[in-house]
Amino acid sequence: MAAILEIKGLKKYFKTRKGTIKAVDDVDLEIEEGEIFGLVGESGSGKTTVANIIMGLYLPTSGEIKYKGNNIAIPINKRPKWLKKEIQIVFQNPASSLNPKKTVRQILEVPISIHRPDAPLPQTIYELLEMVDLPPEFIDRHPEELGGGEKQLVAIARALSTEPSLIVLDEPTSSLDVSVQGKIINILMKLQKNFGLTYIFITHNLSLMSNVANRVAIMYLGKIKEIAKSEEFFTNSFHPYTKMLLSSIPVITEEEEKLKPKKILSTGEIPGALKLPEGCSFHPRCPFVMDVCKVKDPPLIEVSPNHLCSCHLYLNKQ
Ligand code: SF4
């Protein structure tokens, strides 16, 4: 399938008075049209910075980012209208992403009138509410009259309102009660299927990705450590960091337990962003660390078909 989004050598460094934070450091990614791509990592891994660059909220320090072959390293306020229509985002916290003074009708009619001026109103708003399983009477409610899950469904309806191709989902369920998370995921999956949408699903929740993503990439301190198709990622991961995170996911059935990698214990803490270690950034925590890991950063290479990993343990096994 064709790549809808291509990222090459992407870097985003932030200069602070105490030094430089390498939030994203030489990231290469290709997102295929129609796929659900899981971008996973702990807090501080750089995954949300990647999302912000895709949306034009940050400009890259260097590197390329192309959408359908067009350079999109353009700040959001200078982006052409077609680009704003095609790429949308759903943020983690709907309470802060929806204007509390506006009704659902007002929230949705602005992007519709800008990007689809011929779409009839209010019918199009009712259709959007139906798509996200919200009742029509919600049209004249304010966000404060809605529950957390309902607010997030309005945010999803707003993202859909421009008829986008690519939606960045930045931790879309992490701020919600567990009781509504499943419903939101089911609606997102239904919409992706019905409209052939491409999702970049950003999360720290690896077990969630095992159920929804086609491919998964894992980030650690600004770098991609492993990328694979979802099934391969969850049953045959290579990188010690991936194995460490997978081995700590709670499972319910014996079958799931058998598929889990053996427990890998980390030997240290995540280094501070201002003081990244030399060589492989995971080496202070890695139980398999070798001398070479402390001086050389391993490249991300294809270890088996379509399965990339950045680790010295696999450098000679291609
Ligand atoms: Fe561990 Fe070395 Fe692989 Fe880094 S390169 S994950 S330190 S074995």
C-alpha cells in the first residue's frame, strides 16, 4: 500500500537554559494509507512531539515530513486549507480541547462551514452525532453538560467533520474512565473501517495496541527502537525494551501468559532528557548491555521481513 505520510531523519530539539532536549532524534517512519499505526512509548519518549510536528504545532529542527508527497513542515497558521481539511487530531483531554462557551452545534458548524461549505446544516451535524453514537438532542448542549466520554465523542465528531484522510489520536482514551474507554475504541474502529481512515494512534498503553493496531512502533528517549506488524510485535519482539514492557502487561488467560516474553527486569531508571547516555540510550537499563552499547548507537535495521529493530544484539543477524 502507498505511504500517506513519510518522515525521514526527523529531529526536534528544544534549547533550554540548562541545555538541549532532543525530544525527537532522527526518526524515520512511513505510514500506509488506511492503516492503524500504533506509536507507543513511555512519557518523555517523544511520541507526542511527533504528533505535534505532524499537526504543524511544532516545526522540525531538521528532517523531512511529507503528506501525500507534499512537504508539511509548515506551521498550522500557514498551512493551506486542503491540508487542514485532510489531517485532523483528537487530543487526550476533551475538556480542554472543546470551547466551554460553545454548544455542540457551534463547535461542529465552524469546521463544516470552512471545509465543506456546501454541506447542509444542521443535517450534517446530526449525521456526525449519529456516527459517534450521540443522541440528536446533544446538539444544543455545552461541553460542561456532557460526561468525559461524551465530550471525547464530540471531539471525534469535530475531527470527522472536515472528512479527513488521516487522524492523529493522541492518547484519546487515557483521561477517561475505564468504563467508557472500550466504547470510544469501538466507535473509533467502526469509523476507521467505514471511511477507510488512516490512524496514527499514540499511546503508552501497549496492551490496547495489541487489539487495534496493524503495525506498532516503540519510541524511547526520542528514537524508534522497534517497528513491526502488530502480530509479530506482540508474539516475537526483538528489542529488550519492548520485551521489558510486554513482560509487564497483565494478562488474563493462560494462552496470553504463554505468549508473553520472559520477565525482563530493568536495571535502572529512565535517564533525564538533558543528559542522554552515549551509545544506545537504553543501555543504563538494559540487562543485556555489552561494551559496544555504551559507545555506539545501533541503527534501526530490518532484522526480519518488515520487522525493524535498533539493538546491537541483532546487528549481525540480518
Ligand atoms: Fe541493550 Fe545493547 Fe541492545 Fe541497547 S543495544 S538494547 S543496551 S543490548
